[in-house]
Amino acid sequence: MALDDATTAFLTEAAKAGGPPLHAMTVEQAREMNAGLDALFGQGPEIALVKDVTLETADGGSFPVRVFRPDAPKGVIVYYHGGGWMLGTLSGFDTLCRQMADRTGMTVVLVEYRKAPEDRFPAAADDAWTALRWVVANRPELADPGLPLVVGGDSAGGNLTAVVAQRAAQEGGPDIDLQILVYPVTDADFETETYNDPQNALMLTKESMVMFWDAYLPDAAERSNPAAAPLRGDVTGTPQALVILAEHDVLRGEGAAYAAKLREAGIPVEEHVIPGQMHGFFTFPNVLPGAAAGMDLVVDAVSRLG
């Protein structure tokens, strides 16, 4: 179906602002543009405890996480934000994660991993794993250790979600109860049908994904590494999955392919293609109705964990 009215109106207003397309921007321009969206989302709900923590990396670096802990949390969601491994901040995803914590009743740990091109692959994947291990080590402060542990993310964050889920399965833990994959990056194949469908060239295009991959992992020969392209990896033993895709998205094909790979390995998968939506819809709370629909799916899936 066609884009919904809210998305069409948003894209029309964005076009009026002018400026180069995303793939023609410098890194600084892209980050400035991305940060300019934050004001659209408004304030999220009040959460009992919100605090920032700085985590150290093995190579002497660091990155922040933001903890959103409601009263009597029902578990923990580790959330990796999207942005092509290049964009995205704690403030840009604050409203989304407040809503997630409020509606699921779970502590949400938002991870602001190090960004490309300053920190290329495998920095983001390593940080995603470091954050997950930190959550496990600090479970008593976040939620009772016997309650569910969920990993989730959108776009590049969905990529990191799949990567840590595979690593946890291969390394014998931690035990993850659910992986939430929102239009995830799972491969670096730019010749899929959805990549080359002009109806999908909206906020995210083939050209901008090429730019993101070039910044994150410039050596194309290395992009088959499962820690970068989880579609090339072993999904045996990974947790059940909620996969949320957008109808008009260059990444829809590889997201659907990953859902199929999980099913073939015997992993329970709940897959939804949200009609009339473009890439990025989930992370536009209070702006695009599709964001609320996506959050409803997350809340429902998490509620069934017990």
C-alpha cells in the first residue's frame, strides 16, 4: 500500500528544508541533521530512576549507557539504537526508551556504542557485547535476575542485537529470552529486490546504506564476517524473535531473510511487515502513528514472557 498520510506529510515538510541528501552529507552534517529531529519527539513519561553510566572498553575507550528503571521492574531490555553505526545519541532515543520502560514495566538500558568512522568495526559490536555483560553483572540493581532478559534494537541496532544474540548462543550465555529486531541490517548485499525498488528510496536509500557501510567497515571483503553481517552467521540456539519490518524499506528483504533463517533453525519467530511505513518509523514516537503500532507489538511480545 502507499505510505500513510502522516509519513507523507513528514517527508513533504522535510523536503521543504532543502539541503543535500543523506548520502551526500559529511559526517558532521548528517549528525547535525539527525540531532535536529530530537525536538519532534517531545518528552517521554516520567520513570522512577533514570541515570547515565559510562562503561570502559578493553582497548581503553569508553561509551555511555542510560538506564530507565521503573518501579518494580519486570525484567531488563538492552536496547541498541539505530543510525547506520554513525548517528544516534542517548538524547535522541530518550523518549522512545522512556515509553518502552513505561509500557513494558521493564528496565531499559539504552546503549550509545562508539560510532564510525572514528571507531570502525568491530567497535560497535564489541561495545554491544560489553553492555550486555555489564547488564548481566548488575542485574540485582536493574531487575531481579530471575526475570526476563531481552535484547533489541532498530536498523544498525537491530544488527547489533542479532550479533550479540548469536555470540551469546555460541559462548554459552547469557541466556536471553527474546530478541527484538526492528528493520535490522543483516547483510551488505545492495542488489536485493527491496534495495532496488524506487518506492523504498525514502528516508533511507541504497546510497546512504553504502555510505554507512563504507564508514563502518570499508573493506567490502570483510563484510561477510557474521559479527558484521549476521545473516552470514550461525543462529542455532539464539532466542525467540520478534521481527518488525517496514513495507517501504530498502532493508525489508534482508530482515525477512533473517527471519526465515531463524525459522529454518527452529527458532520461534513472530514477524510483522507494517504497511504504509518507511524505514525509521519505529523511532519517531509522538510523530508517526506507526511508531505506536510498533511499540504495541513490543509490549505484547514482552508481556508473554511471563
